[in-house]
Amino acid sequence: MYFEAEFYTYDHVIQGQVDTPHERLSDLLNLKNETAIVIHEARVSRLLGLGKVAPIQMPEVRMEKRSILFAYPAERDMSSKSIYRRMARQTYPVCVIMPNFELFGNVHLTEKLDIRRVLLSRADDFIPLTDGTAVYSLYPAVTIFRSTIIFNKNLMVLIGEHAPAENAQKDQALKKPATPTS
């Protein structure tokens, strides 16, 4: 089965078709016996040249999985229901800092979010975030919104629970001591 996907490295974005018997991109990326993936009809663009320079087109490329910061499938191929159908999971909003990128989204865990141990018990290297946003740190105008973003936990700089700004403001208001009135 072929489906469209995009792969981000430190400096490039690679778009193209992947051929896999798996339903989910995360299953393909998490195959332990393969260190690379083959991308057909590849289009390779420099991140800083997006929209300014035509991509390099190649009929087929081999990409090392260890170089992938994050990836996402074409929207029609995935849903959060299909990604997490195996068992009941708890959802936590998180921020993941990658080299040159900030990712925001929901991570789905079978256990309570414990920041000291988060993702350590998972054998998978590529972890899906749902309702994801990726911001290119060097040029924040490059912001990507996707229903699913799959990041390489081996390349992440940090991960933490994310409180969107409105929740943070509410929390601050609740923490302020009441001012006495006369």
C-alpha cells in the first residue's frame, strides 16, 4: 500500500510515497529490523528555502530513520482513533523540543504522565502526537498543523506537559492571594 508522507530532518523536508503493508506510518518507522525507508517520487526541499526554491526531484531515495526528526502521513491515511486503537490511553498535552523545531500536541500514554519516566517504557522510537503543531524555531512563520505528527524520541531535546496560554492564565489567577477590600 502506497501513501504520501513528509519527513523532516535538521535542514530538509522530504515529501513522497512510501510503500508499506502497515496501516500507520508509525508502524513503518518503528520496524526494528530496518534502519532506512524508501521514498518514491521524492521531492527534497531545504527548510529555509521552502516556497522560494524548487525542490530536488528524485524517483526513489533511501532515507536513514535515525536522521528523521519528525514525520507525518497524508491526512487521509491516519486518524487518532486508528493510531490508538490497541488499548485505552490517557491523553496529555505536551511540548517537545527537537533540534530546530518545537512540537505541540497530545501524547497518548497507558500510564499517568511522569516527567522523569515519560516515554522510557516505550520500545518505540517514533511517538505519535495528535492535534500536532510543528514550529520551525529558526523561522517561526513556518508552522505546520497536522492531525498526527510522529517524532523521533531519540533526537528530542526535552518533553514536558504543555499548558496552553489560557490555562496558564487561569492557573495564575487561582494562585494569586485575594486582596482585602475595605
